[in-house]
Amino acid sequence: MTTALQQRIEHALAACTSAPHAFTSELEALKALAQDYKQKLTRWQHEEQTLNIGIMGQVKAGKSTFLNTLLFDGRPILPEAATPKTANLTRIGYGEQHSLQVEYYSQQEWQQIEEQARQASGSDSQKVATELLGMSAEKQIDFAAHWQKVARLENHTEVVLASDISELQGLLNQFTGNDGQFTALVKSTVLTLPDDALKGFEVVDTPGMNDPVQSRSQKTRDYMANCDVVFFLSRCSQFLDDADIRLLGEQLPGKGVKRLVLVAGQYDSVILDDGYDRDSLAATEENIQTRLLRIAQNKAQQLVAFQRDNGNEARAAILERLASPVFASTFAWGFAHWPQAKWSQSMLHTFGGLEAMAEDCWPAPFSQQDWERIANFAPLQAEWQQARADRLPLLAQQREGFTRESEGQLNEIVARLRGRITDRITSLETQDLQSLRQQQAECRKRLEGIAAELRTIIGDTLHRARTETLRVSGRLSDDIARFRQLQAHTGYQQERYSYQVSNSTWYKPWSWGSTRTEYGTTSVAYQYFNAQDAIEQLRQYSRACASQIRQHFNQLIEPAALKSTLRQALVHHLNTDSEQFDPALFRGALESAIYALDLPELVLKADESQMMIPFQGEIKSSEDKQKLQQALDKALGAMFDKLAKQLDAGAKSIFDQLEALKSGLQETLSQSLQQEFSEIEQGLARKESETAAYRALLDQLSRDNK
């Protein structure tokens, strides 16, 4: 649907193109504005219509089944991962056809996996890396041919199309299946389905493990930061265990997450485990919820306190939501809403066990209301619906902002266009061919002086920019100190201990003094560094410095401000008291020439794909912590060198372009002046018709503006 602003732009374009002589500068500016506004509006409409939902949790936590139930009433829209090694980062959304976009590991990332596998740490990431190497060896991958193929792909990514869901499932098995030919080589996938149920959603399913690949782990954090709501699934039977806490630290970004919901999933299974010891379903649920709620509150309190102690208020505020878990069961939802023919074998088995327990131990069987309550999907659906509602004010503000900006640009272009049309009418009504040529000659006399002053302005700008570039480079080096600090995390591990217990019995004298050894476990806190934090520090340094350089540099050579300064100097030169020269005659044309100048801007972006820290997971020993700090310092120094080189190259390019612009400025103004003279000269031959046409254009622009 065309907006009112788009209609105004279209009308201005029509007016500009219907003029007896095209006002080229204003026409090109209107075309660029129309394209820019259309792109911004299209992106905004996609954001408005799409709710980004993230799902986190360990492999086998039931993430895909949970989302299929929550969003699609149990239809198997989202595929399930078979094992930790096949669980990759997957984004699922609507598309016009079935497709699978596969991103492969780069050769450098695969070397990182090989390095992880060689470490004898016994960590989750080391085990996964070993499994991936084992899978690639089993499938006899020809790596020489594979790396040649990957090198030819843009961003190491290929898109494979399918004719229907069955063919797409076959592709998924090849690229992500437990026995897939290419599974070991796949870093992430994007799945599109032409299913209307997916319209309005984009779902991100994360690897349910500590990732052996740093770049994918960081990509997971980036995806989570863009989500409107993130559901973290933890099985009730192993609720918020150490693996869950490590996964939160690995995948939850430091900021950006708008809403986090802790789901105590597979609630039905823990009812089955606990129910034999209770005399009713109500007593069973009360015991489970009291126990798990206490765990959630204690874990949340520890995590939040740690984040606040380290100054991370944004992350602390998100983690506070862990204290209020939502107990839920996808099986119970199915028992309440689906016919038995739709139940899986696992559902049938669980249903039979629950019914048998109720019959043996409780006074009443499960009712429809019981299944609804145990399923408990209403508050979960309310969470993503509220997330959608929370976005609306921000989206409205975004649209208002870029629309207001585009309206301002349109008003400025139309004002220039009206000014040029008015000047053209004045020229046609007051000039004849002889006086026109006299005015042109007078303007040419002033042109050299005008160009000289404008060149001086550009030269002064260049001098300031060159001086300031050296200062910016020095500040980048100083900023390294802010980003080299690593925060310690607190972890908990179970340690076994032994103690002696007396075997003595008073009526058995021979046992007096004898003892036996008993064993117990206790939770012990320890401090560690997270290697992923080092990567995050490096990325933040890269982005902060790149942003600082762009902002500072583009303030020095800001195109709109520089054009405004040049225009003011032009107007000052043209405004003379000479009776032989009318400055209004050619001012509009020369101003348009300045507005049409293509002034360069600094483009600077660090290559984050090469950010590597040769550590993974939790770093516990003092020696390894020191090595991690040294690796971060080295990486920060390398990033500084890379940014400094980009700054030098980018600045040189801009300086060269401005020098060329300065040298050719007089010729540019001369050509614009000649074009304006030729068009007025032609118009004088048909003065009445052209004057009438220009007046009609003014009336049209006035009506459109109203």
C-alpha cells in the first residue's frame, strides 16, 4: 500500500519530469529519496510483521517439540536434532518455497575444531569436537575438494531448493541428520517453508551444548540479542543443573535480550516420578513446584548478584526472570487437545504410566482440567503475545523517525525545485537574448573567484581532517585498556568426600572401636574466566572503535554541513550591488550543482570472522587465566593494527576524492551555468508556452504540499 509520503514523492517526480527542461539535480535527488524511503519502509514492515522467538536449552530438552506445540498446535514444522553433534544453529521462517540455506565451517574454523579435539580437557566442547572429526572420518570427506567448494561460495553458504516438505526433510537428513553425509561440516542452517503458520514468526533454535566453534557461539549470542522473547527450557527432572547454567553463560548475550522466560519443561515426567510418594495429584504438584521454585530462586539470586557485582545491570535484570519459572508439558497439551491417533509412542507410554499411577495411588483419575493445568501453555502464549505488543511503541517511533527525516528531505528538494522554477519564470519574463548573454558574461567573471573560495573551504576541511586522523589513531590505542579486563564467574561443582562412621554395637563387644567409610557429595564454588567473554571484549572493542572513527571522521567531513558552507559562500559572492548583474538569474543552477556534488564518507568495518582466541569454555587454573589474558591482549593489539590500517586507507581515499573534487569544482560550476543558459535561451524562443507550463508546475507543487 502506497503511503501519503510516497504519493508526495511520486507527484514531485512527475512534476520534475514534466517540466519543459528537466531539473536534473532535483530529479536525481527525488529518485534517490524515493528508493531510500522505500527500502526503509520495506525493512520496517518486515520487522513489524515478524516476531523473533529464540529457544535455548540442552539437547533432548524438547525444544523443537515445545515450539511446535506453542506456535503450531503440535504440527512438526520445526525439525528435531538427534544428538549433540547434529544440533546446529537453525533459523526457521516463512519463504515462498521450501529451501535450506547451509553455512559450512570455514577451513580456519575446522582447524579450531581439530585443536579442540586434541585437548585432553574432557569438556563438552572437546567431546563434541571429537565427535565431529569422527563423523567426517566415517563419511570419508574429501576435504581438498570441499574446501575448494567452500572458497567459491559467498559467506561459505549455499542454498538448496526442494519441491515439497518430504524432499526438504531428505535434505535436512543429509546436512543435519545423525547419519548425514555432510552433517559434520555444517555450521548453521536457515530453513524456509511456504507454510502460512510461519508467517509473522522467525524462530531461532540454538545448539543445546557448549559450542566448540567460537564464531558460531558468538553468532548464537547475536541471534538471541535480536529476539523479542527467548524461552529457556530446563527439564524438571534435571532442573537448572550445572549444564543449564553453563549453557546460559555460553549463549545468553550480555545485552539485547528483551524478554527471557524460564520453562520447567517435561512437567509430566516428574509428576510420574514423584506421584507414587504422594496421596493426590494436588500434593504431588505442590511438592514439585515448591522444590523447583526454591531451586530457581536460589540460582537466580546467585546469578543476579554476580552480574550486579560486576556492573552488568542489563544482564542481571534479564536473569531475574529465572526466579519465576513456568511449569509446562507438551505431552499434557496433546492429551488435552489431540486425538489419540496423533499421539507419539512416547506420549502413549507416558499417558499409560500416569493413568496407572493415578488408579493405584490417588482417589481420582486425571481430568481434562488436570491436563490443561499441567500443560500450562496459556501463560507461555501470553508471553510471546505480550512481546509482540511491547514492540509496537518502539516500531511506531522508528517509523515516525525515518518518515519525518524523509519528509524533511522532500520539503528541502521541493523548495529548491520551486525556487528554480520561480527563477526560470523570472528569467523568461524579464530577459531577452542580449541581456541574458550579458548576465552570463558577468557571472563567468565571478565564477573563478567563487570557485577559489569554495576550494579554500574544502582545503581547510582537508587540513583539519588530516590533523584529527592522527589524534583518533592515538585514542584507539588508549582504548585497549578498557577492553582488556576479564570478569571472573562463579561456578559450582560437586565434590565427593569421605568420613568415618562407627560400626560399634553395644551388645557386640567385639565390634567396639570398629568403623566404616561413608561417602557424600557437596557443592563447592570456584572462580573461572569464560573464553567467550574474551571474544565478546574483542568484538566490542572492534565495534566501538569503528563507530568512534566513523562518527568522528564524518563529523569533520559531514556532506550536508560541507555543502551548506559551500552554498553560503556562493550566495555571499553572488549578492552584489552591481546594476549589470542579477544574482537570482543563475544562483539556483549553481546551488543545485553544489547540492549534487558527490561528497565521500568514510566506510569502516572490522572483519569479525577472523576473531579467534585459542581457548574454549571455562578457564579455571591461574596459569590458563594468565594465558587467556595474554591472548586477549595480543588479539586487541592485532585488531588495533587492522583498524589503524583501515583508517589510513579510508582517509587517504577520502582525501584523494576531495582533492579531485576541489580541482574540478570550477569546471562543474561552469557546466551547470552553461546548461542553465542554454535552457533559458531555448525557452525565450517560446516564452509564453514555457512560462505557462512552469506556472502550472508551481500550482501543482503547491497543491501537493497542502
